[in-house]
Amino acid sequence: GAVVSQHPSWVICKSGTSVKIECRSLDFQATTMFWYRQFPKQSLMLMATSNEGSKATYEQGVEKDKFLINHASLTLSTLTVTSAHPEDSSFYICSARALTSGSLGEQYFGPGTRLTVT
Amino acid sequence: AQKVTQAQTEISVVEKEDVTLDCVYETRDTTYYLFWYKQPPSGELVFLIRRNSFDEQNEISGRYSWNFQKSTSSFNFTITASQVVDSAVYFCALSEPIAGGTSYGKLTFGQGTILTVHP
């Protein structure tokens, strides 16, 4: 089956530093990847949509200069949280849509990355 | 705008009881997709079902069943003979169509229902 990985699975960083989270489709190519954020005991909220080779589309209220997204290849998208603050502590989950022709492009979720900013 | 409402924040049942998780959605699209996901304590989302708006047939998969009613904009999920391993957070989600309706885009999630099954 289609597998999406995220690295790291968890990370602790100090306030003011930047942290990069990778989302990889391991056995399929992904034209589109979605980044969601989930605060404790809350729902998943879409942050941005990234398409391979083009700029990401951010949801309203998400700071694009703070959450940098790069989708440089058909198997890798990265989310960089710049100048992280404690309020950025959250569970970040990506999903990847399989590149397919003539049929529904299924989306597959990664296992998530838990970010704690101290 | 799309919206998903899961009115039940938490449900607690005893093993072997049946339990229904409610989901009500709002959308202006005539074509759309509905989903249910399970999120165990590990955090990883487990896909349970996808249904498109043209398929109103109810579905059963083992102990799981889904009731889709367009007339009431509901997509409810029932677990029959619940087990402790069913304890998790369950999310209902809605997606807009893309590519002429042949695929789906970003997901809008409900608030989630925490299900606890006691032995």
C-alpha cells in the first residue's frame, strides 16, 4: 500500500530556532501534499497545500513567512517552522495525493510530527 | 464554505455495546466526498471510509457500518459490539471536488469524537 513518512516523528526545539519537517511519499509520486496542524484535543486544520514545482497555497490566517513550505520533488515536501515559539507546539500531519491518470488520486496521511517548543 | 459538525465530544460505552457517532456536514457543492478517520493515541490517522455524494448506499465492513443520508446532510458511523481497541478519536471529514469532480482536494475535519470503550 501507499506509504507516507514524516521525519522527525517528534522534535523539541528552543524558542527562536527553526525546525524542518519532511514529508515523503515512499512508494508513489505525489503531485500535491497537504499540511495540517492539530493542537492538543482539537481537530486537524489545514495549513497549506503544496504542489510540486510551484508555490504553496496557504489557508487564511497562516503566516507564509513563518511556515515555509517547499515541494521540490514528486516525493518530498518540507515544512520549516521559522523562529518557533511555544504557541507553535503542535502535531503536524501531512498528506500526499498520488499522481495518477484517469482515476481518483487518493490521499494518504503521514504518521505526524510532534513539535514542542520550549 | 464547508463545515463538518460532530456534536458528540465524548462517548463512553461498555464493551459489546453498539455505538453511533454522528456527523452532519454543510457544503454548497453538489459533488463532494465524505470520510471517516480513526486516530488512536499514537496520533496516526487511520482511514476508514470514503464516500462520494452520488453514492447513498449504506456500507458495512465487519463491525463498522455507515449511514449516509443526503436529505439530512448526515454521515453517521456505527460500531457494533464495540471493543476496547475501538477506543480512539474519530473524525468525520468533507472534501471539495477537484478535476471536474473526479478527485478530491483538501479535507475539512469535524471536531472529533473521543470514544472510550470500557472492558
